[in-house]
Amino acid sequence: MKPSNLIIIMSDQHNRKLAGCYGHDIVKTPNLDRMAQTGTRFDAAYTPCPVCVPARAAFATGKYVHQIGLWDNAMPFDGSQPNWHALLRDRGHQVVSIGKLHFHSSDDDNGFSDEQIGMHVIDGEGDLLGLVRDEDMPKRGGAYKMACMAGPGESVYTTYDREIAARAQVWLREEAGKYSDKPWVLFVSFVCPHFPLTAPPEFFYPYYDQDLPEPKLYHLRDQPLHPFLEDYRASFAYDDFFEDADMVKRAQAGYLGLCSFLDHNIGNVLQALDASGLKGDTRVVYTSDHGDNLGARGLWGKSTMLEESVGVPLIMSGPDIPAGTVVDTPANLLDLYPFFMECAGETSPETLSDDHPGIDVMRLINGEGKTRAVFSEYHAMGSKTAAYMIRKGPYKLIYYAHYPPQLFDLESDPEELNDLAEDANAKPVVDELTAELFRICDPHAVDAEAKQTQEKLLREKGGRAAVIERGDLGFSMPPGVSPEFD
């Protein structure tokens, strides 16, 4: 590719299915749809970890969570490990971040030429409660916010996202043109549609005023699920606070409304790019750090290896990006790391070492990687055991360090209704994907390493009782907003 400018737009907790271009027949996302029509959409993209802090650390470094040892929301990236933003900045590119990073602190060198209104973990510590992963995990105090804050209005997140969009527009109109010697990179990171599910009224009511289908498999909310899912919902207990069908509908309408609100803000950024006169020299990537269960099986939030949580949208457009193209080859957010390097024209060996597992997404667009195995892992809040995902071809194995595995054929069973793990005919597939997993890491050794690190940090923070007494934040606060623990 010819080097070009790059805009990376990241949202937080956007379920891949909740966009018109991904086939959703209710949600309105005209700007993302237009971007997909003029560019390339990936139908099987995955996060390296279905929770914010480790996912964003992996995205920054281009490496798996177990490679960087940042396991959960209490272990944020602090800029000390090599990352794509610092590599490009140190080679003379203007690399600007506006919005959520969820790193350790703005006082660290996070690798950007300019970091504006960065949102980071609370007090440089984050979610200490997630360090408690024993047999008696505490129930989350802030879980009520999922149901009780759902509805029309403004939240600290919608206000924050408006400011992010405004600053991005100003930068594109007034600053971008100053950097013409080398391609620049603008990282615009929104928070929505992450809960609280409070959506501006003009985006909430168009969904609330119509009949909405019940969340997927919501009838299973009172039935036993896989033990990993039981652990998660017992700790977070989000669904316990939905007292009637209207509260569920308000949560659904809130999430749908936030998806449209996000799309509106993305549209404003893309319009500013067009008005800047730099559209023909700029590629745009849209993705999210992970998905959202959105009530499926009675689960809300993220943290699972089911498609709603581990799957992410991935759309690209601009010079050299094929128009109207759909890629069904499984992809990982780590595949963007080598793409960023190539996009900026920085492809020397020191920028792309052998321990970066990603495959440049342009190679996937060109038909490579059909038989590759895509990997994700989870060692964080609401879990007693590590969870791993291996996606290869139509099959997805979910491997747990201390629970039975799950296997799904996503070609014939895209909604993951039929677990094939105990089917004797599927044993060769389970064995093949398990072997693929062990080629990436030893899942039991990694599980033990993560827990050992978490237990050490838990002791340093005063122990189990002190962390539980500190409480649960529910969700992080934007800069300048004081946290409220429950």
C-alpha cells in the first residue's frame, strides 16, 4: 500500500451484530453502513480479550494478553511496553489520541504525540474487586446500574463522547493539514454503547416506541448454564435487577439508542475528514474493544467467549481498501498492528518482530489465512478459571482451564444453540482445536500464572477484605468526574 494518513475509531462494548451493515433489521447506523459499502467489512473479527483493560493493552502492543501479563481491569497498560503509537511517534509521525484509553494514567508516556481528554482507570488502580477469583467471589454492588440507569437522558458517557467527537472534528479541520511530511494517525476512542444504558432521548425513543424482540434465549435466564457462565452471572447479577419486561425493553432501547448515537458521532468525524480535503489520503478503521451480551441467556455486559461478547465489528475504508467487500476469514484485533505499520509506511524488521502474532488485515482481504486459528483469552472479573477461544474455519472451541469445554459450529449454528463438545463425532474437531490452543500457549500454566500475579497484587492492595470494602464502581468515570463506589 501507498502510505497514507489513518483514523482509528474505537467504541466500547459494541456487539458486532448491532449494526445495519451486519444485518440487524432494527438498529439505524447509516454512517457505519456507508463506510462498509465503500470499504471492507469483516464478519468474523474477535477481541484478544472480552474485557476493556487487557483488550486495550493487547491492542496497543499487538500481543496476546498472556504475552504482556496484563490480565485484568486492575492491571492497566502504562506505556512501558513497545506499542504501535510510540513506534510511529518516535519515527516522526504525528500520533494523536482523543478519548478513552483505559491505561494507567495520563501522567505516563503512553506513546502519543498529543493525548487529549484521556480516560484511564480510577486512581491508577482500576477494578481491584476483579482480583478476587476464589470459590467465594463477591457479588458486584454496582450491578443495579445496568437496569436502573437504562432509559432516556444524558450520562457522563454521552457528554464525554460529544466532547470526543467535537475535538476530533476540530483537529481534522485545524491541525491535520499541518502534518504533511509523514502520514499522521488520529485515534478517536468513544465510550458508547458501554453502559449505563442512558441514551439521548432523540436516539432512545425511536426504539422504545416500537415492539422489540426479547433478548436472545432470554427464557434461559433462570435455567442452569455452563458453570463458567454461572460464575459470571452470580458475581455480576445484572439480570437480578430487571423487575419486569418494560425494564428489559428500556435497556434494549438504551443500547440500540447508544449504537445510533455512536454512529451519529462517527458521522460527524467522517464529515470533518471530508471537509478537511484529506479524505483521499486517509484510511479509516472502525472497531470496538469487545462486544456485549445484551441480555442473551439472561447475561449482560461482556466477559464471555460467546459471540455476543468476544466478537467485534471491524470495518475499513479509504485508499487501497476494496469497496463493498466482505471478509469471512476469522480476524483478531491484533491483526491491525501490522496494518498500522504498513499504512504509515513503517515496515522495518524492528517494528514487526516475530512475537507479534497478528496477520496484516490486507493479507486477509487478499484471501490469505483461511485455515488460521484465531485466539482470545480471559482471566478477569467474575471468573474462577481461565477461558480461551480458538476459532478455525466454521468451528469455535471454548476451552476452560477447570471446566468442560464447549464446541460450536458457527456455520450451521451461528447463534451457538447446540454445544457439540460431548458429541463423539465431534471429537476430532475438539482434539484439533485443542492442539491449536496448546501451540499458542499452555492454558493451565497461563491460568496459574495469571492467578499468582493477581493474588500478589491483591495482597499489595490490602487483601480480600480491603478490596471488597472499597467496593464496585460499576463503570469507570471520564476525566474530571469523581467515582462513586457501591
